[in-house]
Amino acid sequence: KFSIVIAGGGSTYTPEIILMLLDNLDRLPLRSIKLYDNDEERQNHVAKACEILIKEKDPTIQYVATTDPEVAYTDVDFVLAHIRVGKLEMRSLDEKIPLKYGVVGQETCGPGGMAYGLRSIPGVLENIEYMEKYSPNAWMLNYSNPASIVAEACRRFKPNSRVINICDMPIGMEHTIARILGFKSRKEMCIRYYGLNHFGWWTSIKDKDGKEYIQDLIAHQLKYGNCLADDDASYYTDSSWFDTAKKVKDIIAIDPTMCPNSYFQYYLFGDDMVAHTDPNYTRADQVVDTREKRVFGECARIEKVGTAKDTTLQIGIHAEFIVDLATALAFNTHERMLLIVPNNGAISNFEKDAMVEIPCIVGKDGYEPLTVGEIPHFQKGLMEQQVNCEKLVVDAYEQHSYLKMLQALTLNKCVPNANVARKILDDFIEANKAYWPEL
Ligand code: G6P
Ligand code: MN
């Protein structure tokens, strides 16, 4: 049986990830679940409810919520890392500062993602160091954002660490693709995909017999985006994900040869995104008013009544990749999964030392990437611009360099010119005083 620590215990995602772990005990048997956060007060919103969820499912599983890294990281097999340095308050500024200048305000795309990257790097490195100190044989399944920049920092500063960088977004999208194409589950599909994190394309969707569906998918998306029909909002309980699902129509019209990650809406249609965003009420505000209220409210209720038997919390199905990945590492299943890994020639006409998101085979010794081959000019051009932004952010962190950060922002596709880049950067420096290295 395995022992897990969730780093970033105070996340609104934690209770639903725990429900997902508890729902998969037959695949991944657990002896211990720990929550770790450096913010005790925040973690306390969910800690007691998580204890009740676990006790009621399997009282033999040990449980602790702690702010002590030694307690958290001692005797663990898997670290599930989803830390958010600066929390939602800083996410809000990542979104609002660029919007002040008419630029996309988003937590992982554009300037906001870069600001977040510079905050995240030291936090992630610190957690890797705890793991290596207290449980050197553990694996970290790292889905801390912004995943691309964080992954590049891992490659550069912790090249030999047992860290696997992964994102849930492609899995969410594959649920949607399966639904559009009429598969019962995404696991009935064998896919090919390449790109950077939040920046890639599906190039093939095959069924078990090898029949190709990518053209059917593209034909559908050209008409309806990621919706089943024109106004099919039912699947998207969240209005901003519904808007994204519709926007996919415009994205795919730019290149109807492959199925794009919906995050391209920010890079290719930044003007439309800005026009539809209230600069004073952004996604961070929505998340606080909806998900955070719902999850923390329900956790408080569970704590009060002392039972979770009627809970409205739902199993985080988008997080099932965590169990898939841990199971593959623990039991050598050779499952095929999309991971963020050093390119090393997998995409033959792309930089070797770029962190790319591609299918890999996962077993007990880690992952082996599959080859992609040559990619077309449009994709390559976009990826080169983006990957160099990401590398410049890590340069800025490493060298405490204002200039590198200015170059990163200037190069980004969401930013129109160097004047705007400089203004955004100067505001970010002011806002991130408590987090950024001094540039
Ligand atoms: C997807 C992405 C994550 C991102 C999240 C934002 O799941 O893969 O990287 O953090 O969306 O969702 P939110 O509801 O917080 O805007
Ligand atoms: Mn992601």
C-alpha cells in the first residue's frame, strides 16, 4: 500500500482529488494520505472534511494535515504537487494588470502566466528539495502551474529529480472529444498530440481497430467548436468554459488540419478575449465566488454535521490522470500518457532542450517519450516563439535579470509592443515584491 502527500493541501481541488483517490483504492491501495500547505488557515478550510471523507471510506488509512515539511514528506511514495504561490489574490493581479493595458489577462497564458511562473519556480523547487530530503525514492506528480515554465525550471535546475510534469487539460479535452465522437470513454481512443503545455494539437484519434477519426472531429469542431450542437451549454456548467468551447470554432478555422488546444484562444484571438473580459472582475474573482465558496462551504458543512454521507462534493474525474500515472509508476503498467518532457529529438525539427507535451509510455522507471517527427511551419513558428518566452522567464529567475523578463514579455504573442511590455513588467514588479527575486 502507498503513501501520498498532497502539496498545496489548501487548494479547492483537494477534497475532490481525495474522493477520486478513495474511488480508486482497488487500483492504487493507500495506507496514508497527508495534506501539506504552508498556509495553515487556508488548509483548515478543507482539512477536517478530508479527514471525514477518508475515515468514512476506509478507517485504516492514516491521515494528517500539516504545515511541517518533515511530517509531510517523510515516508511517502507519491507527492501530488499543485501549489499556487501567491494564491488567488496574486492570480487576480496576474489577470488584471495586463488587462489595464488591453492585453490578455490569464493565469497561464500571456504576461500573467509569466508573472506566475516567476513566483512558482522557487516554491516548486523547495518542494522537490523536501521530497529529496525526506523521501528520496518518491515520485512527484507535478501539476503546479504555469506548468510549462515550471517544467523548464525542473529541467534546468533539477534534471535528475524524480519529478513528472503533467497537466489535466488534455484529459478534460479528451473527455470532450470522446463525447463528440461517441466513444464511451476517452480510454477507447488512442491519440497523437504534440506541443507545449496549454499550447498543442491533437493530430490523430484512433479507435481500437485503428480507424482514424480526426477528420470527423475537425468537421464537427468547424461547425460547433467543442459543443455537441450550437447552443449545447448543458455540458459546461461554467460559463467561461462554455465560451471557450464555442471559441474553438474560430481557432480551428485558422488551421483545420488538427484539433487545437483551446488555450490558443488567448494567443490567436487576444483582442476578442480582452473585449469580452471585465477588467475588474476576472476569472480569479469567479473562482472565489463560485468554486471556492462551494467547496469551502461544503467542507464547513461536513465538519459541522460530522459526516460526509450526503455530500455534494464530486469525484474529480479530470484528476483521474493522477491515479493512472501513479499506478503506471507503481505497477509498471506501460500506460500511454501525455507528459511534459524534454524534447530530445522527439519533434525532430524543434529544439532539443525544449519542454514539450507529447505521449510517453510510463513504467516503474519513469517515462519514455514517443517520437513525433517533423511538424509544420505554423505550429513550429508558434511553438518557437512561445518556448523562448518560457525559457527567458527562467533565465530572468536564474540571473535576476530585468532585461530577460522584458524580453520574455516583448516576445510573447499576447503583447503588442515593447512599450506595453515594459509597463506591464513595471507593474508586475511592484505587485510581486514579496515573491519575485529582485530583478
Ligand atoms: C485547466 C488547466 C489548469 C488550470 C485550470 C484553470 O484545468 O489545465 O492548468 O489551472 O484549467 O481552471 P480555473 O477554473 O481555475 O480557471
Ligand atoms: Mn494545465
